[in-house]
Amino acid sequence: MREYTINFVVWYYYYKTRQAFNYVINKLFYILVRTRTLPMYKNLFTPMYGDDSAPGRFMGFFIRFWWGLFGLIASVVFIIPFILFFLLVLVLPFIPFYGVYMLLAS
């Protein structure tokens, strides 16, 4: 029985947590792309609409900086439930062991 328990824990943490972690990372990048945060920071110092004058370059930087900042804040707010899901997946296998321990300890 001990061998099966160890195999389950290894399987769970090797495959399931990797899947959950990849899901959270994919959601984070999906949200960053949907809010256009990554393209804004990638082209932060590129002038908008080809306007190479000083005010045009400044406006491009100003708009992209704030767009990226608000997109980053929105992405962090939207990713919090997925991070909590990942933490739940990490703790889930220990709940039955904790229940048995509490039953035997009382």
C-alpha cells in the first residue's frame, strides 16, 4: 500500500502540478496580450504614428507607459484567482493525510 501512495504523490506533483502551473502561466500571458501590455512595453520608446518630433516621441512614451501600467495592474488583479487555484492544487493531496492525522491524534 505504501508503494501506491508514494506513486500517487509522485504522479500528482510531477504531472498535475505542472499542468496547473502551465495553465496559470498561459493565463497570465493571455491576459497580458489581451490588455496589450506586452506590445506597449516592447515599443515603449518607439514614436507613435511615425511622429519623430520631440512632442510626438514624448506622447508615444507617455501613452504607452500608462497603458502598460494599467494593463499590468489589470493582469495582476485577473490572475489572482488562478494563483489561488494553483495553491489549492498544491495543498490538495495533503488534506486526507491531515484528516487521518487529526483522527488518530485525538
